[in-house]
Amino acid sequence: MEKHKTGKDKKVDKTWMPFGPRLVDESKYHKYKDMILMLGLGVQVMKPSYDSEMETKICTGLSDCEIADLLGLEAWEITKIRTVRETEITEGIIDKICEDSLDFKDIGPGVEDFINLYQSFLKERQ
């Protein structure tokens, strides 16, 4: 064991972090990856006015904790899914650029996907 400069044994408090990576179930990832991305703070739809508080929240983006509450998942799962999906999209864009292609369709969710999700959430909560 390492010694601290005072001569005492240097102990590491490992209770603040997991001993291994926390993995999200693959089926959860595939089910929620685009939904989490569209509901997050990275996608915001500005309108002159909103009809309800829920519409305002969905349009202006939700935090990972708010998405977790909405979908019934843990906040850490939302964060993990979102960051992995953002990385996949970035890699997809880089691959397209390297191929000299500007066709970014199907790399991530599109506007139509967001509109469908938005409308379904509003219908469910009215």
C-alpha cells in the first residue's frame, strides 16, 4: 500500500464510484436511443407560444433526470444511452464526410421523427 507524505497508509475511498462500468441492456438502448436524443436538451423547437406546460417542456428539451421520470428509467441509463447515441451519430457524420457524401439521412432521427414523438407525447398527456 502506498504511503502518504505524512507516513500514514494512503487509502483510496472507492465508495464514490462503481468498481466496473454500468452497462445498459442492449434492448433498452435500441428501444430508447432516438427518443432520448430527441427529448434531450440538444433538440429544441421554438414556437411563438405553447399550449401547455408539457408542450413547453418537450419543445425546449428535458434534462436526463426529467427524461428518466418520463420514460420510467434510471437517470444514469438515460445519460449512458444519450452519450453513446451522440457518439454514434458523430461517427456516422465523420464516415459520410470521409466518403465525400453529404447524405446524412438515416444517421439519426429526423424532423419527422421528432414531430411524431412530440405529437404522441402530447396526446398521451392530455
